[in-house]
Amino acid sequence: MVQGLCLGGEYGGAITYVAEHVPTNAAATTPGGLQTSRRSESCVTGCDHRDARSYFGNQVFDEWAWRVPFLVSFLLVAIAIYIRLQLQETPIFQEIKPRAR
């Protein structure tokens, strides 16, 4: 549940950040990220013919292998933090900041 809430916050912030940086005549989408997340979910839940249960076996999957996506997410969080620390404020925010009270 916490991961879902964090994803919602990050996704909204990322879309806003991108929208403030791209030209007004450009469109941005995230099909690659959505497809990657869907494939990851399929591997764990068994919606794919080559799922994690068939790779690890039912007993190993039930004991520890179901945690693998969560462990991988720690790496993704570290990458996201690094990227966030490298970002600058958006041009629109820099423009309106001096006028803010």
C-alpha cells in the first residue's frame, strides 16, 4: 500500500515536472515505464507463461522469492533519489518564485 501511495505521488510530480519543461507543442508519454511495470507484475503474479513460480518453484516462491520485486525496488528508489537530487527547479517556478509572498 505504501509503495502504491509513493508511486502516485512520484508519478504526479514527474508528469508536472515534465509538462513544465517540454515545449507547448510536444507530447510526452510513458509507455516504456508502464510496459516494464506490467511485465514485472506478470512475472510475479503468474499472468505470464514464464512466471516466477515456475522459475523458482512453488515452495521457494512462497518462502522468499515473492520478495524479489521489493528488493529490486530498493535499487530503483536509489536511482530515483539520485535523479531527483540532480534536478533543477522548472523555468515556470523560477519565473513566479520572486513574485510569491
